[in-house]
Amino acid sequence: MRGLTWVLAILIVLLQYPLWLGKGSWPKVWDLKRQIDGQRVANDAQAGRNARLAAEVDDLKTGYGAIEARARYELGMIRQDEIFFQVMEPAAAQETQP
């Protein structure tokens, strides 16, 4: 009877080995779930960025307002009938900046 107990105990240990230390073990499954959750968060952030970029592309394709705003702020362009004013900061504020 004692030998049968040992055989059954060894059999149980051998059956449990793949579950805890094998290729598809619980720790590896937990790690993969954690990686999947992290990737989902990154995908959601990229989906939001893609939506913003798609909206900007659509706005640039359909309206001149976005093109004009981009030309004004990024390129410093002005219209032909506008007057350009440049506001200079006081000298004391310029000296403190590197």
C-alpha cells in the first residue's frame, strides 16, 4: 500500500509540472495577459492619435481655414491686406532667458 501511495504522489507531481513550470504554465499565462493589457493601452492611445490625425487631414482637404491657420502659425505668413505687428519683450525679461 505504501508503494502505491508513492507512485500516486509521483504521478500527481508529474501531472502538475507542466501546469506550473512548463511551456503553458500559469506564470507565463499571467505574464502574457499583462503584456496584452499593456498593448491594449498603447493601441487605444494610438487609435486616439490616428483619429486626431484623420480629422486634421479631413479638415485640410475640405476647408481653407485650416490651411490658412497653419500658414499663419507655422510659417509666419500674413495676408496681403494685413499689417504685421511684432511685439518685443522688455530688455530685462530677455536677459534672464538663456
